[in-house]
Amino acid sequence: MKPLILISNDDGYLAKGINALIEMLRPIGDLLVVAPDHQRSAAGCSITTEVPITSKIVRQEEGLTIYSCTGTPADCIKLALNQHASRKPNLVVSGINHGTNATINEHYSGTVSIAKEGTMHGIPSIAFSLCDFDADANFAPMTPYVRRLAEKVLEKGLPYGSLLNVNFPLAETYKRIKICKMALGMWKDEFTRHEVYYNKDYYWLGGVNIDDDPNDVLTDNWALNRGYIAITPIKIDETDYSLMDEVSSWDL
């Protein structure tokens, strides 16, 4: 029996990235795809609680079933595991995202949230992103790397609570793979103000991501800026264990 691979994204089931991912992974597993019915970027780990969620099959053939879902990326994984999967998936794969999810962006990322949700259910999970926001981005150079990494995780597994956030630079060829830590930093001038009629203003989210140390050779940002594929292992346990000891010593 082929392994079952659960796939989702945050750009919507019609996005070029997820359809490229489907073709990359079809040779190595049976695919269940549950993805948003429209763009849900930057949804993070949000879930839907105030309105019903619906899903429908939009494509079904041997070894492949695709559902569109009205929920968030995290909703898609929850729904897939609870209602649509005939057996527990061997792997959860997210993407391929149109745009980077490196550095602190991963906290906001709907793409990474899919892998986090899979990880919380004890399933090895990978998030793939390409540093190209173009709807017609070229994902072809990624194919052997995506397939090989998926095969390796199926073979080796991942520790419970850990996932892989994988970002590809915008390039036709890559230098090699680097295992990286997440670059830190902040967003500068995030909102721009616009005036409209009747003295009412609106604000548009944008801004520039400022790396705290762009010369740190261990970070994903450094690697991507120099043509490397950046793989960043992430843990869903965000406990600061060293700070636990310090706070325990406070007179509270």
C-alpha cells in the first residue's frame, strides 16, 4: 500500500503551487488534498468557530482526491483528518507557497500552520515555499528536492512536535541545501494610511521586514539571499525552559 500524503495550502486549491506539488508527489503516494476555496494567506493557525464550514470534491481519480474547503488552512487539516481521510496520513505537506515563509514570517503563515496542525496530530509534516509571489511562478526546479525530502521524511520520520519549514530562493538552480535557524527581526512601517471620501481613512498592511542580523550565516534569510535552499526545523512547543528556571526564582 502506498503511503497516504495529506496536502493543503493557503493560496487556494486552484493555485499553481499546490497543483505543482500534487504532480511532484503523485509518484510516491496516494494523495488527499483539502485546501481553501480561495486565498487565505497570513491566516496563521486561525480556525473557524462562528460560521459553518463546507467542503466539496472538485477532482477524484485513482490515487488522488481533491476537496475545496471554505475554512482556513488549519481548518482544512482538521476537517481532513476528522472527516475525509480513510486512514491516518503518513505525511502532511503544505504549499508550495507563492512567497517566502522564512524568518519571523512563519508565525503568520497559513502555509506553516498546516504543517503545525499535522505535527500536533503526530504526523510528520513539511511546509514548502518559494520566494516568488508571482501567480505564475516557476516551481519546476524544486521538483527533485521536494520529492527527495518527502521520501526521506516518510522513511526517517520526524520527532513528535517537530516539523520542517523549507524555503527555496527565486532561482533556476540552487547551490545546495542548508539547515538553518530562523532569522529574527521586525516589520517596519507596516501600515500606510489612505484618505477616502467624507474624511474616512483606511490603512493597508505592508511594510519591510528588517533582519536583526543579516550577516548571521546560520539563518534562513542569509541562506536564501545567497541562493541556498533553507530548511528550518521548528518545534510546536514554544516553552522557554531556561526562563522557567529564572521566573521560578522570583518572589511571586
